[in-house]
Amino acid sequence: AQRDAVAAPSQNMLVLAGAGSGKTRVLVHRIAWLIRAEEYSPWSILAVTFTNKAAKEMEERAAKLLHGNEGKGLLVCTFHSLGIRILREEHKHAGLKARFSILDATDTYGLVQQLYSTTDKQLIRKAQSVISLWKNGLVDPDAALAQATTEEEGDIARLYKSYEATLAAYQAVDFDDLILKPTRLLASNEEVRSRWQNRLRYLLVDEVQDTNACQYDLLRLIAGPRAMFTAVGDDDQSIYGWRGAEVGNILRFEQDFPGARIIRLERNYRSTGRILAAASGLIAHNEGRLGKTLWTEDGAGDKLSLRG
């Protein structure tokens, strides 16, 4: 299954990778295959993951497989660093100065505190969190106000509008904007969208089940109608709903990329048979999953014990 995922012809592909099934290995070897066998230029390939650590590991492992200048120009990055790259290059189209500021969580806390005229830490952090979720869900201030069902939500929606106006006046963006603004820019500006779609011809994304609406749309817009897309993820390991992740993104992949091939990595190299059987028995009750059956050649292992 790993070999099938690595050496599949250039096509849209969803790799359902169970826990401990070697998905990073598959991603890295897939990159090397695309460059060597499918003859993609490395600078036309984009691989996206969630953390700087994961991106660095993927880049280092790819470098060991690719020799000389084979991998020169390959872009392996996080969603946020991709967003920064797009905004730096397209700052005029995004309505930003070339040297726009990026506010961290401490900066935005202070801004919310100032606009809310409160020192209530819990209220400030809740407002930060709600605004972040709205941005991750592509909800603008007017839509947020229209959707508000409580007085507090209405207050935060009005704060959101002032918050956005203040960021614009400061020529600043927050971390969520690093993904939201490029997504909106690509959606609304055909010139910019065409430029990035022509530049990047093969996309690979890790942990697709943890993408939020904004991240998924950014990738979908870059891919466009021509680029190929390999998404790797596990619909049984989506645990970041609290920060806007939508496991539904992995379920709608076939709809957004018709004809996509699905490959299941079901062999587990980490756990024993009894552990996999117990886990599979529990996970089978989950709703909204594509389904897979993990197995191992490492034997049954010790019996499980329940501790209260």
C-alpha cells in the first residue's frame, strides 16, 4: 500500500493513513517520485504541514532522497509560512504595505483588551478565541453579527468589526489573517489566483483531517482545476475541532476532486494486535468516517487490562 501511494501516476489521491502506518515516509518518497519519475520541477511542488518541526523533518528527509540540485526550489512549509509568502509577494493586491506587521497572541490580547475596555482576562481570551474561530470558518464581522444568538456573541461580533478596522489602520495582520487573507485574495482576484495556480502544479498536505475551512479552501484555490493533489490524513484522528478543524474536509475530498483515488495504509508498525483490535472496536462506533482496518505482523501482544 505504501508503494502504491508513492508510485501512483500523477493524479488526485487521498491516502487514509492509520496510526503508525508510515505516512510521513510515504509523503517524502512521493515527493521524490514526482520529481524523478513524473518529472515535476521541484519548484512546482508544494508540501504543507502544520508545525515548523514537521516541515523541517519532511524537508530534511526529502533532501536525503534527492541528490545535488534535484530538490532545489521545493517548497515544504506550514500553512502560516505559506500565507506569509503569498502576502509578501501579493501585498499590493491584499491592500498591505510590503513591510506589514504580524501581531502575536500577546499583541492581539492587548488590542482586544483596549477595544473591549475591560481587564477581565477570561472575557478577553474568550473574545480572542471566538474571533479566531470566525476567521478560521471564513466568517466576516457582518456575518458574525447576523449569526449571533446571544448578547455576548453580538458584543464580540461588534468588537470583531472594530478589531479588523484597527488592524487595517495599523497595516497589521494576526496569525489567523496569514491564512484568511490569502484565501480571500485568491478567491476574489483572478490574476493572483492564476499566478499561483500556474506556479504550483502538485500539492501534498499532511494531516488533512485537522484543516479548518480556511486552510482547506486555500489549498483548493491553489490547486484549481489543473493541479494534482495528494492529501494524507486519518478521519479517526481528528482531535482539533476546538480550534476549528473540520474532519468533514477529508470526507468531501472526493466531491471536490472527482475521480480521486483512495489508498488505505492499514498496516501498523507501532502496536500489537490486541491494542489494534481494541482500538478498532471502539472507533467502529464513530460516525462520519470512511473506514479502515488496521493490522500488524507483530503478534497479539499482552492482554489488555482496564484500570479505573
